[in-house]
Amino acid sequence: QKEVEQNSGPLSVPEGAIASLNCTYSDRGSQSFFWYRQYSGKSPELIMFIYSNGDKEDGRFTAQLNKASQYVSLLIRDSQPSDSATYLCAVKRGSYIPTFGRGTSLIVHP
Amino acid sequence: KAGVTQTPRYLIKTRGQQVTLSCSPISGHRSVSWYQQTPGQGLQFLFEYFSETQRNKGNFPGRFSGRQFSNSRSEMNVSTLELGDSALYLCASYESTDTQYFGPGTRLTVL
């Protein structure tokens, strides 16, 4: 049974701070890792994907992957109230369908 | 390119009825996956279609079915609706890469 674990939160951070969201997965053969943002009542929106160990930066977002430790994280720098949402981690191996975590709720307060 | 479209956006049905949801993927994408999302269970995989063939199926009862047409548009059908079928139904499309892009979803309420 492939599992993807995320702390449900809520994670509360002040505006301007760094938000750190974590995700662990059980399938060592996982190859593709995705972060989605989902606002309340809306559908998931792709933020980033990462395939290789290390960091990948895109604007205020940085994805970090450590396959040996089986975790992937998302850092949001200079957090804004508009970043308040649920963040879903998804993990995929080859042609298998991705496995999604249940998401972490992030609240950025002014 | 236009994004993934889903119709209808909202549906209210009563127990025992059936419902058909539609999904049009991003132009050029031949793969479509369907998910059910509820607050208690998160995102649950329903089925995956590629070039009109069901490639994977999740652990849902036979009341849930789907199909894909030659233009890659997909439909899913739920028969004999139950209260527990109330959920957000999401369609995701993708091409040969594995990045899935979600549509806006159909919010189904079963009374």
C-alpha cells in the first residue's frame, strides 16, 4: 500500500515568514513528486514538480527532495495571506497513477 | 491552451438517481483521470483513461463507471446515487509527461 503522509495542520505563519510544508512517502521506487495548492471550494492547482534530489526553486517556492529519507518539502518564502490554502503532495512511480496526501492547511495571518 | 473543463459545475440529485459528469481535457492530452474528493477521505482515485481504454481503476463499486471518446473527452456515470456519493469530482488531464492538470470539478450533492 503506497502511502503519502502530510501533517493536516493547520500550519499558521505570520505574513512575510517562511512556511515549510512536509511530506513523507512509503514507496522507495517513487520517481515524480508534485505539490498542488487548493483553495477552499476550488480544484487543485499545480505549483511545482521535482524529480531529482536537491532543491528546485520557482519564485517564492522551493521544493526539496530527499529520496534516501523519503521526504519532499515545499518552502514558501515571504508568505502572503493569499497563500492560505491546503497544499497537497503527490507522489508517482512510473506509469502508475499518483498517490496524494490528504494535504496540509496553511494559514498566513497579517 | 484552454484548461480542463468540466460540466456541470454543480449538481443536486436525490438518492437512487443517476448522474453523468463530463470532462474535456487540455487539447493534445490523451490521458484523463477521475478523482473523488471528500473532506474525510481526501482525493480518491476513480479511473484512468488513455486513448479510449481504461488503464487503471480505483477501489470503487460498480455503480461508478466511465468512458473516453475518440476526441479524448471523458464521462463518468454514477448510478443509484447514495448520500455518501456527495463530493467534489475532479478530472485531471495529462499527456506523455506525468504532470496532471485538474479541471474545476463538479460539486455533486445527493439529498
